[in-house]
Amino acid sequence: MASLSSIKEEAPQKQFISDIACPLTVASNKLAVSISVFSNIVLALANGSNAGSIAIYWGQNGNEGTLAGACATGNYKYLILAFLPTFGNGQTPMINLAGHCDPYTNGCTGLSSDIKSCQAKGKKVLLSLGGGAGSYSLAYSQDAENVATYLWNNFLGGQSSSRPLGPAVLDGIDFDSEGGSNQHWGDLARFLRGYGANGKKKVYITAAPQCIFPDAWIGNALKTGLFDYVWVQFYNNPPCQYSSGMTSFEDAWKQWTSDIPANKIFLGLPASPEAAGTGFISATNLTSAVLPALKTSAKYGGVMLWSRYYDAQSGYSNSIKSHV
């Protein structure tokens, strides 16, 4: 914010006309400065309203480095632990973080210090449910409530003697449903939101649907208005991704931002050509053509990347972060 410079008072003048002119000049100067300051504030708010951030999935490659290391880059605002691929329908929930830890033997409680380190830097750390491979479904509303209770006690603000990630309290839960059943995801979101309302810490609820609208698995749940952020996967979906043409891509983006009552919508992308079958956008095209078009939406939240491993190899987030 611009600082107001002091205005010296003029010495009293003998001429009558000067006695009138000086106060008018001072008043005009004050008004000009006030307008300038106000304009700067409005401009800053306008720019800030569409300022975005980067979300990254971490956990599915043991060679991607530590979670604390990912946070230390300063590139990411949201770090999504992938995945909890087994839950629901009476199953014992089980986390799978690939080569990072073995929940069956030595456990994953060592991640607690990394999670706390990330949060101390102002980052949000969430746990993603589902993924492309797993055994998960919600059989009925009570099943969704049971899963919500488990998540609250074992990963969020509740209490359990066997918390898989140790005592660290995660910031929220991400829905990456790509199979199983399309039922009761809205119930799960509602129960989680209820726990967050009664707890001391907000529970963020996010989702990663496919860009073909509506999403086949959680399309109905996304209409509830319970989701804080939705990072739409604009990859491996040729009809709506950028490689199919700017028009169809923009049409899909506009549908997501206009029809889904989430706080912010993110553009989900692979962090390198190897990270997905289709849908990669070069950093040059993203920063020069794509992001300027998306930022016109008040719901623009930034970019989600799959995944930390590929981003560490390509340096993609380094190339785009100043433009997001």
C-alpha cells in the first residue's frame, strides 16, 4: 500500500486570494493522494482475487523425495497424499504410499514430522481417497458415516491408538473416485463437514473429477456445495483437454466453473508428458495462452499437478509458478 506523504502547511499569506488558494491546493493534493491509494487497493484486490496456487499429488513413487522436501521447494500450497485405496463396504481401511513406507510392517507414522513441517510453512496436507487402482465403495449412508468416523479419528482431529500417519492432524480429505460405486460420496462429504464443524480445525474437502462433465463417479456429490476445491483432471480425457482445441477446452472449463458450487476450481495437468497418456500442456503454452483465459473466472484457483515424482524430473512447477 502506498504511504501518505506529509503535506507541509504554507505560511500565512497577506493577499486575500492566496489565503483562499492554499487551502484549496492542499485539499486537492489530499484528494489526489487518497484516490491514488484507493486505486492501488482496488487494483491489488482485483489481482489477488484471481491469484492461484499449485496443488501436487505425492506418495505414489518412492523416488520422488520426501514430503518435507516437496514442501521446502515453496512451489506448492496443497500437498495431497496418495492414496487410501481400500475402504468402505465393511473393509478395513488401508493406506498405500508406494515405496515411502509399508503400513503392514514398519508403518507410516514417520511421516508425522514431515506433515507438521509442511503445515508450519503454511501448506495444507490432505489425504486422497481412491485412485485409479484399489478396492473402495460406499454401500449405503451408514457405510459413508462409518468411513467418515474412521477418517476423523485416524487422520483428522479425532483420537485413535493406531493413527497410520502418527499424531499429525491432516487438513482435509480429497476424493479421487475412479471406480467402485457412484453412490453416497455426498453423504461422506456431509459427515466429514459435520466433524469439521464440531472440531477445533476446519476439514477441507476436495475432489479430482475427470473433465468430462458430469463426472461419472462423484458428479452428484459435487453438486452439494460441500467442496472447498475441485482440481479437475484435464488429462487422459481427449474430448475436453487442451490438445483437442482451445474452444472445447474453454467450454469444458466454463461448465465446471459455472455449474459446480465449489469455492475454487483448479486446472489438473500432468507434470510431464510421461505422467499421463494425453493432456500435457507445455509451460510456454500454459503461461501464454491457457492461464490468461482461465484467470477471467472468479473461481480460478490455480493448477493441480500429477505428480511430485514427474514434477521433480521435469521442473514444470518451477517454470509456471510465477504465472499461476
